[in-house]
Amino acid sequence: INGEYENIVSSFDERTKASGFFTVDFKNYKEPKILLAEDMYFGTPTKAKNEDKLIFTKENCTEYPDLWVSDQKFDHPRKISDANPQQKLYNWAFASLVKWTSFSGETLEGILYLPENFDPHKKYPMIVYFYERNSDNLFRHSTPSPSRSIINRPFYASNGYIIFVPDITYKTGYPGQSAFNAIVSGTNYLINNFQFIDKTKIGLQGQSWGGYQTAYL
């Protein structure tokens, strides 16, 4: 984005999955300066033609990607839409990042979705869904829409399920075993550390490439 600042670039923190924006002076090679960083996912801002204004979306698991407006410093951003007010009527989901050590010794990450009315003293069934790597999508918002083949996360959380989405890393020539090392180790980590997961009621779901891995498991 060109305007008051030489350039505005988006940022992503690989450790926390937070995102935001920096200003960068490419001509003079100055150190980038942070403008905004939040535990959110931001859409690409668009600048007004004749004003110092930006419009963009921001979202997380529970917050719908409404429209926001601000100046180019991102001072005092203001939400200007309310596109999903009916969400307040439903039991939704919230997401957290989990980390564990796989059977192959790697530190892996995944997303754990819990019902909005989560009670740590209860037992919940869990569905494990996987497709390559998804942890960078921690702050993406999903709507309860139909799908041909994948789990709709807010729908299942609304109905009292926990959803676990582990990342998978692959060793060349061993796709099935690589999936086993990641998925089963992550599931074992959760049931051994979180008593609210009912380990007698765990489902497994994958589609396409994930369907092969489901068959292997």
C-alpha cells in the first residue's frame, strides 16, 4: 500500500499465529516499524483514493470478518459492518494452539476447537481432522456451511464436540507412517493431558489425500 508511508506490508508471527502490519522504507533500508499486531487474521487493506483511510477485514475463530476502517497508522480502527449478528444465538467455538512431540521426535503444532459453553469438568467426544498443515489458520473464521467431505468445525463444536486438527510433516517415501507419527502422537498427547476428552469416543476424518491417511491409520 502506498500513501503516507512508503510501504505498508502484512506480517505473520509463526510462533503465535498473530498477524498485523509494518511500515517499510525500501529506498533507505530502514528497520521496519510495527503498526499493528493482534491475535487475528487480517484481510488485505484497500486505501481510499483521496483520503488517508484504509478499509480491511479482521477475524478469528469467534469473530466474523467484518469491515473495519482506520487511518494508515491503524490508530483507532472502527468496525463499520455487522454482517453476522445471528451468531450470538448459537453455541459457537473457540480455538487454541497446542504443541507436542511426535513419534519421530519433531515438535508439532495443531488447533484444538472447543465449544463456547465448554466445561472442563465434563467429558467430550473428539473428532480428529487432518490435511497437511493447518495450524497457521488458527485465527481464520469458519461459517457453518455444508461441505462435500470435510468437518465443519463450528457446527460440530456447537453440538458438543471437540475438534483436533494436527499438522503433519512428511518423510519422503513414507506418507502413511508420517501421518501416523503426527496424528496418533498428537491424539495421545491430548487424551493424556486433558481429562475432558472422552478417549472412548474419538472419531477420525480425512478427505482426498486425508482419505488415504485415514485408510492407512
